[in-house]
Amino acid sequence: MKYLKQLMVILAAYFLGVLMQLVFNLPIPGTVLGLVLLFLALLFGIVKIEMIEDICEVLISHMSFLFIPAGVGLMTSFDMLKGKVIAFSVIIIISTCIVWIVTAYVVKFFRKVC
């Protein structure tokens, strides 16, 4: 029952994000808005870490299982991706490097602050 309550907190943020996206016709996906709402709720103390900590550990421990639908979606889209392998490879390499650089600067910033 504890996990269900904690999951409902996360799902409430998700549904609020999807609802905001639909009502205001925003170009940002509802899932991202829900994640931002959950972050803000945690930041301002509306949601305490203890309220979602256990279910987050469960979800993280099963994260590889949660990527299966995305992998299957890619496998079913191979016909669309045919002939664009080089473009996608370049995009993947560039975006990975950008993530590495941004992560390094964020960690460097937080090490100075904390």
C-alpha cells in the first residue's frame, strides 16, 4: 500500500503535466511538464522526499526493463530510419557530447556552491 501511495504522487504530477499540455496546447510534452511540476513540488517542500523515496528506488532498480517499449518502438521503425544512419549517428554523438559537457559544468558548479 505504501508503494501505491507513493506511485500516486508521481502519477499525479504526470497527469497534471499532461492536462496542462492539453489545456494550454503547449509544445512541451506533458510528461516533461509533469517532471518539472514534481521537481518544483520537491523544491518548494510541497512533496517531501520521504513521500516518494521508496517507489523511486524500485523504479530505478527496474529502469532497464522500462526501456523495452522504446527499444521495440525503434525496431518497428527501422524502415523509416533506413538511409539516415549517418545523420542519426552524428546527432547521437553530438548530443552525447553536449550532455557530457553540460553535466560536467553542473557538477563543477555544485561542487563550488556546496
